[in-house]
Amino acid sequence: MTKISDNLYQLYVLRHGKASNESEEICRDFDRSLTDKGVEQAKQIGEWMRAHDLKPDIVLTSPAKRALATTEIVSAKLNIEPQKIHIAKLMYEASLDALLTVLASCSPQHHKVLLVGHNPSFEYLVDYLLSATISHELANNDRIFPATLVHLEMNVDWTQLAPYCAQLVSITHGNNCLEK
């Protein structure tokens, strides 16, 4: 992995780890927890981020139980202080516009932001920020499966996000931590 310039903005998009498949009759989607595999995936992603010095300035997480658990595990691996973790209610069942609103609320002083949440909204966000060529490659080869971390970099701050403004740095999966 190459050294990232200090004046670029880094976005880490992390889908929560593998969640239970409980039916709505047993458990609301919002309340689904991580499976043992999901916990292990989150640990692996946190360790991978620590090994690659990818510590965010701020963490924005969905309030859903599985996203909060993923956030807690990854944040512990990265020694992130609790005051840097924020629950963004808009991130649960978010539209692209909702995710852009959440990001626009970030201070330009925060150059490294970690989002922890869900599909399909995360795939919409990545598709929006990356060039069509990269998005097509992702669609065919590397979907954002549970515990997938997509690392993007931009030359614009959070209020200026626009189509194709980002470059792909890496895609990492919690099970095997492969790098693109």
C-alpha cells in the first residue's frame, strides 16, 4: 500500500460483519446481532486497519445492533476514543442522499472518516464516488459483502463530494483481507 498524502480526504466504508438471519417474527431487522463469524470478521478488519495505519479521525455508525457491534470491535482494535464515535440515525436504511448528508456534516478537519453501516446504501455510495469503470469492476467481482472495507481517497472535503471524485485505494474482506 502506498503512502497517502496528508491533504487528501480518506473515506473508509465498512459494511457490518455477518449478521444473524433471524426472521422478522423473532427479531426486527434493526435488532439483528452479529454471528460468531461476524465478530471474527470485525476483529480481522480492525487488525488489518491497525496493521495498515488506517485510524480514522471520526467514526460514524448506523444505530442498528450489528453495525454498533462491528463499530465497537473495530474501534477497540484501533484504540479509538469513545468521543470520536457518533451514531448517525440517518445511516440505517439510508438513501445515497442520506449518506451524503451524514458525510457533509463532518468537519473538514477530519481527514479520515470511517462509516459503518449497510448495503445497498454503501454500494450506492461507492458507485457514486468512483469512476464508472471501477464501479463496473466492483459490480462484477467485488461486491461489498459483510465485513468488507472499501478505502477511498478524495481531493475534496466532505461538503464537496460529487460523482467520480474518489479514487479506490483498497478493498479488504474480513475473511481473507485481500488487497486490490
